[in-house]
Amino acid sequence: MWLYIAGFFDGEGSVSKNRYGFRITIPQTNKEVLEKIKDFVKFGYIIKVTKRKEHWKESWVYYISKQEEVYKFISGIKKFCIVKQNLIEDTLPKLQQLLKEYKNKKVRRLKIINSAKKLRSAGLTYRQIGEKLKIDWGYARRVIIKN
């Protein structure tokens, strides 16, 4: 199935970069094909495209925006793509670096949350916690209340 998806992606799909990372899109007038792809990969979304001209066919776009899922998708099709092979080879290292940065941010955020909770349990005020952890006291309050 990855071979079929790769061929389909080679002809119709695209990888684009935005401020949050990368996005995969595959436009199509046959919704069932996109549903089969989505069912196989087990992630992504299908959205209906608004027709800009009355005589155009109805169309849909399958898209993936979660970076971990973009990575899984590209990893699945990379050895089968021909036309977009260079694009995939350029994108993969950038995507791996982005995922590494996301993981590091998550680890730092969890450390802040755990430290803030401990300090709050010890009786410190939100302002004191903020000063001690070098974060905004409002942020300290939010992470303690939310978590």
C-alpha cells in the first residue's frame, strides 16, 4: 500500500513548510481514494474544498499537520517516490531536527511544571515561584492550576 500511496503522492501531493513545521497535502476529486489512504495510515484529515467556480468538480484534500505524523508518512513513502525524492530527502533532516526541538521543549516544560508544583506545595506564592524558576508568575500560576 505504501507503494501506491507514494505513487499517488508523487503525482498529486505536496510537502509545504509553514511557521509550525511541515504539512502534507494531497488534493483529489475522488474522496474514496483519500479515505483509503487515511484508513491505511491511521492519521490525517480529509476536508472538502470550496468550489471557486460553479463548473468545477467537487474536491477534497487529505492533509497531515502533526509533525510526528508527517514524519511517519514521509518515512513510509520515501523509498518508493521518484518525482519528489529530492524534496523528501531535503525535508527529512529538517523534520528530524524539528521533532528533536519539540521533544526538548516538552522535557523543559515538564521540568518547569514539576518544579512549580513542588514549590507551590512547599507554600511559595506564584510570584516567588516565578522568581525562583525565572518564569512569569502568571505562567507559573497557569501551569500549576492546569496540571
